[in-house]
Amino acid sequence: MIIQLNNAITEVEQNELLEKLMSYNFSVNEVNTQFEKYLVCIGKNDFDIREIGHQTGIKDVHIVSDSYKLVSKKWKVQDTSINLGHNVFIGKDIPSIMAGPCSVESEEQIDKIINHLLQQNIKIIRGGVFKPRSSPYAFRGLGIEGLKMMYEKCKPHNIKIITEVMQVSQIEEMLPYVDVFQVGARNSQNFNLLDALGEIDKPVLLKRGISGTIEELLSSAEYVFSKGNEKLILCERGIRTFETAYRNTFDINAIQVLKEKTHLPVIADPSHGVGIRSFVTKLALSALISGADGIIYEVHEKPEEALSDGQQTLNFMESSQLIEKIKLLYQSFNFN
Ligand code: PEP
Ligand code: MN
């Protein structure tokens, strides 16, 4: 059960309510986010909400049968949209496009990417500076200096930055330069990281774990929300299956299922989803047709020379063609 409290609830009213809930053997979790106050109550499923409906200080009461509560659509039917400022939204009527290199490599590379994004009217750049790599000998990113460099170049154009945070100790130094913190597939169940991201007021894009179930992804999102951060976005990026013909099995089913289960925006990452450049465009379009609120994909001036994930990275021409196709799709397809 979720109890939405009036923001002006007094301490006396809240204590009275807590006592009452405890008398019904609920374990009560107080959640204060940047927007609202909630009590997430775990216990009786057949509770009659009229027992507390008259208490003062309550805005609304919702019975939520899912194991995850605050991210469930069972209590918040209208979709959440995240405002990044300068009229850039994730989870609105138009698809959110996030594009950029797998890794930030150099000033010259970022200049060229920004130029491409501006030409295509793409408002959000992706680019990792802390890279989770399977091999310790692979390029592991430029670190915080790379992020600062990207920020200085994006700021004059109001281009928003999404980049991966790998550990709790990086959050503070990254904070001024990041618009959306990406939690990578390998960290999808790093609960300490999720807790820490729940304590900041910046959007978090949470990727599905390498072998993560939909329920696990939603539970990870619940970690962040329940620590106080409602600005959450989910990302389907493919899962590991028995199939070896491509990097991951891009789970298009998950997009519709997630849209049904949660009010959070759902983004698709076809680059990591399939891992093969020539398939990325069609999978990006398929994801949008399946109801994704946007896509995140890798683009580089010369994918063959990229320091990471070149095999799944579009060049500028392919990226421009994808954007053109997305426009045509939205003109011709009824998404409801
Ligand atoms: C990335 O976005 O470059 C990345 C490493 O993604 P994932 O965590 O999905 O593998
Ligand atoms: Mn990558």
C-alpha cells in the first residue's frame, strides 16, 4: 500500500498515522522525494483503506499488489515525464533521442559529434568516461577530465549529457557536469550505487541487467525512488541468452511489458541490444513502434576507429538516415 501524504502534514498527524499503521502490523517505509511524501506500507494485502481514510494529512491511499510499489503503474496511471531543462524532456509525446559515442575519446571527436547532433536537432549526447570493460586492458575511458571537457563543449548549445557512473565515489565529482546518470547493465543491481543515486536530485537512467528480469529492473528502480529520487528512466539494452549470433538478445517484448507495469519512461538501446551496426537502425525503429519513449544509440565519425564498441556504432550518415526515418515514422504511424 502507498499512502501519499499532504506535504503540509504535521508531525503529530504523521505520528498518529504511523501508530495506527503499526497497530495493523504494517512495516512502514517513509519516502520523501523531491516532489512528494509517501508511506510505503508492507503487510496486509486485504486491508480496508477506510480504516485510515479519515486520518488528516493524507492525500491519497493506493493498494499496490506488485512487489515494487512506487514505480508501479497500479497507483500512478499517467506516464511520468522528466524535464531536463531548455525544453528537453524524456517521456513526452515526441521520442527522446540520445546519441553519441560509446566512449568520450578526444576534444576533436566531441566537436564533431556535437556538430552532427546540432545538424540533426538531437538534444542529448551520450558518451562514457568511466567505461565498464570486460578486459582490464581495453580502453577504460578518460575519466572526470573527459567529462568536464564534454560539458564545456555542450554547455553553449544546451546539449544535455547522459553518462555512466560506475561507483558511489564518482557521483559527487560528476554531479555538476551530468544531466542524466546512466547505471550500466553490469551495475543494475549494485544496490549501494542505487541507494546513493536515490539521494541526489538528478535523473537516473537505469539499464536492464545483463541477465536481468523485468521484475529485477523494476525493483532496482524502486531502490532509487524509495531513497528519494523520482526522476527515473528505464532502458532495455538486450539480455544474455543462449543465442550467440549477436551480442545480446534485444528484448522488444520488454518495452511493452514495462510500459504496462510502470509509469516511468522506457528507452531502448538497440546498439548494445544487438551489437551489430547494420541492424541498429531497424531495431531502433522497431523499439519506437513497440512503445519506447525514446532511443539511445552509439554514433561516431569513424566507427572503425572508435576506441570501444565500433562494431555497433553508426556513422554520421547512418545516424542522419535513422533520424529521418524516425521523423517519417512519427508522421505516418498512429502510436496509440
Ligand atoms: C554503454 O552504454 O556504453 C554501456 C556500457 O552499456 P551497457 O551497460 O548496456 O553494456
Ligand atoms: Mn558501448
